Amino acid sequence: MTQAILVMHEKNGDYYRMNKTSFEKLPVIGEHIYNSDGLTYLIEDVVSLAGYESTKAVTAILVVKPTAKTDPVSELYGLDPEKDFEM
């Protein structure tokens, strides 16, 4: 399991931390992921921390940007993630 921090890349060039998550297989640049907020993000960059292995700490940083809600990848098998993830 790879622990990663998701870092948002905003249009104005700023970055901010979103959350920490785990992946069986680390995504690569150009792939899309679904976050726990129910939205789809495009992987812009993957920063692996060389030689660092830990089960409790982060081993990679993923720089992501949100995809448009009209983008077909935002459709999760016909489900509405915004409604499905409501608590």
C-alpha cells in the first residue's frame, strides 16, 4: 500500500493539501482518480520520496487538478457521486 498526499493545483498557480490517502498501485501522470469528496481529479505530477518506506507515513505526493463536471470521466458508471457520498 502506498500512502500519498493529494495536493490541489489551482488555476491561479497555488497549491494546497487536500487529504492523505492510500493506493494499491500508485497512479501515473494523466490518470484520473475519484476522491472521497465524490469528484474526479486528473493526476498532473507524482513525486515519490526516494528510498523512503513506511506503513504510517506518506511515501508520495500526487499533484491533482479537478476535471470539469461535464467531462465524461466525471460520470462514475451512471451514478451521481455528489449525492452518493452525502452523509
